[in-house]
Amino acid sequence: MKYHENKVSYLREVKSIVALSTPTGRGAIGIIRISGPDCLSVVSKNLPTIKKWEPRKAILTKFQEANGNILDEVLLIYFSGPHSYTGEDVIEISFHGSPFILESAINEIIKNGAVLASPGEFTQRAFLNGKLDLVQAEAVGDLIASESRSAHMIAMSQMKGNVSKILEELRQKLIDFAALIELELDFTEEDVEFANRAQLSNLITELKLEIQKMINSFNLGNAIKRGIPLIIVGEPNAGKSTLLNRFLEDDRALVTDIAGTTRDSIEERFKLGDHLFRITDTAGLRKSKDKVEKLGIERSWRLMSEGHIILFLIDPLTSAKKNILELEKDIKLKAPNAHLIKILTKSDLWNGENYHLNYPECIEIGIGSGLSQIKSKLSSIIDKTEWNGNSEILIANIRHAKALKTSLDSILKAEKCLSDGSSGEIISYELRDALESLGSITGEIIADDLLSSVFSRFCIGK
């Protein structure tokens, strides 16, 4: 991997950092991590019994304060750089999980010359030392934040370098051709052509397909990571809020028999199997003169266009079939790619009437019934290969998606320049822009402010 010289200069100036790497609060143990060039010296005063540091060997010893008092009996492991997570010398010390003990130990280590780590600084150092590229570093944060097996699988895939490998292959192909075109610019007087234009056209076509494929995967990857959008829609008083409460097993939404009670969307999350869902209860769909309700209805339509799965609730006791068919048509126009599940509500109030004959594709639900059928239907939709997070090409990070889009725009411009017979200098300019955008994803080309933005979202101690 290639890194800028400013990264090297940054590393020359660093001090050892220290932070609590386990959650704050009481627990059985708390782990303090120290990393840096003088890692051993900043803890040696507190660990006087250790005369020889042996890498990767667990040592049971006593942690001593500067005044000579024994603070705690600890278990520590020393990792010698570059064979560590950060690439530097690293020590991880397990204390008893008392907040007092942990705070006192960190203060002792800071007195000896270490500084408190900033959010994500351990992983940032791993990136700067070439232990991880930027995609892998961001995947560490995603792994920590993962709330479902499918999100976990995406993060693990990216940590293994699957996305990075594909990006590097695309970038190398571009570099090879860009180098030939750059070479032509040194021989403008001889009017020679090193880069075969037909081969370049074929390469651009290949790159367009591959990059577009990765961009297209973002909606799926982001949905798996943040929660699959599940939108509940229907006319007022169709039972939408009741269904939300049943999914959450809590009285999250206010339920009354007054139409239009829900005037704004309510979003919550729940897990079903290996997947996380973001379920949204929306305002009832109808024509309204009430200004607040109209805003809620407009939001309902907007949310539908973002949903992967839509639960369309129908109350056959109050809804005219003609109105339902028109509403269903509008929903499909607004969200043509979403899975639509139609649900007949309040079956416990039908009094023997078989309304299902008028809506044969619907799932029937009533008080205490029908929820398991809806969950089975959801599982049948999502239990497919593309939803399990195993795909090698699955973009879940909005930064990556934006950079890919920028790169694709530059490649399309290069393609137009090629078809127009433009000079190699103009084509080279567009290819350089495409390379820069691809390189920004893995960190081959990176700005300091972007690094700060990426790692500031991490927890302290990772």
C-alpha cells in the first residue's frame, strides 16, 4: 500500500496514547490499552516487578501507583510493533472493573508521559502505519456498531479486504492506461500514440459496468447496515399504529378510534432473525384540509419511495374497494421497486363476513392473530442470498458511494473525450480525477480533514 509522506511525518511526532477500551461503568474487568513508541517506558514505573517484556505472553502482576500503593492485581499482554493492531508497541492491561481503579490507572499512565487517545485514534494509527487501508479501518467501526448478523457479515467482508481488492484492481487498470497517455504527452512533437484507443474504450466500458454495479449495491448494503426500511401505510384508522405496537411489543404509538390520530411518522427498530428492520408508522392517507395532517401525509408518500418493504393496511369494514385499488396503484407508482404486502385488518370484528374473498392476496390480522404470518412473509422476502451480507461487492458506506459516483462521472467524461477525438491531455485529466476518487476510498489518496471526519465517529479506545 502507498501512503503520503505527511503520514510518515505525523508518525514521527506521535506520543504514546492511552484509553479505556471496554465500556465505562462497573464490570468484572476493564481493559486499558496503551500504544506508541515509548509504550513500555510510560508503564514501567507502575509495573516494577516486570524486568523483561516478552511479546504475546500473559503476565499476572501488580499495578503500582507513584506513591508505592498497590492499585490492583492485573493481567497484561505486550504486543511488539509492528506485530500489533496499531503497528506500534501496544500493551493491554486487564483490571478489575471498578471505575475508580480504571480512572486512577489512566491518570498514572498520563503522568508518565502518555496522552489520552482521541476517538478512533488506535485504528487511525493502524491505518497510518499500513496495517489497514481506509475501507478496512471504517469496517472496524461498522463491526463494533453492527446490530444484526447480516450487518456483521458486511463489516467482516470489508475487513478481510474484499472491497479493497476489487477497487485496487480497477484502479490499477486505470493507472496502467493513464501512464501510457501521460507518456504520450512527453512525445507530442513526434505524434506517437502509446495508448491504444480501442483498448482504452473497452477498458472504460468494463470500468463503467463494475463501478455502476458497486454503486447499485449501496441501497441494499446501507439498508442491511442501518436497518431494512419497513413502511406501514394505509387509510386513517386502518390499524397502522396498532400493528407497529405489536411488532415492538410496546405501546409506542398512540392508538384511538379517531381517524387521523397519527399526524407524523414514528420510526423504531426491531430484529427478525438475522436482520434489523427500521419500521415506520405513517400518517393515514386521505385528502385533508388540516395543515399539520397534510404535512404528515406528504411525508408518508415521501417515505414510501425510500422503503424496501411496504405494509399496506386495509380495513374492509370502512374502505371502499375502489378507493383501495386506486390507493394501491398510487403506492406502486411511488415505490415501484418495493415489496408490497397487503394486509386486511380487524378480522376479529368481521362477524362472520368473509372479506378475504374481495382481497385474496391479503394477510388477515386481528387482535392477537396474523402477526406471525406477516413475519413469515417478511422472512420469505429477505432470506435470500443478496440480503445476508455475504456478497463480495456490497457498498454500505455513503462516503464510498459518493466517491464511486464521482469516479464514474470522470470516466464518463473521459469516454466522451475519447469519442470526440479529444487530445490525450484532456483524457488524462479525466482519468486522473477518476483515479483520485477511487484512491480516496481506500486511503491511497486522502486529505487530513477526511481522516478526522472518518475516525471522529469511532469510540475512544478503538
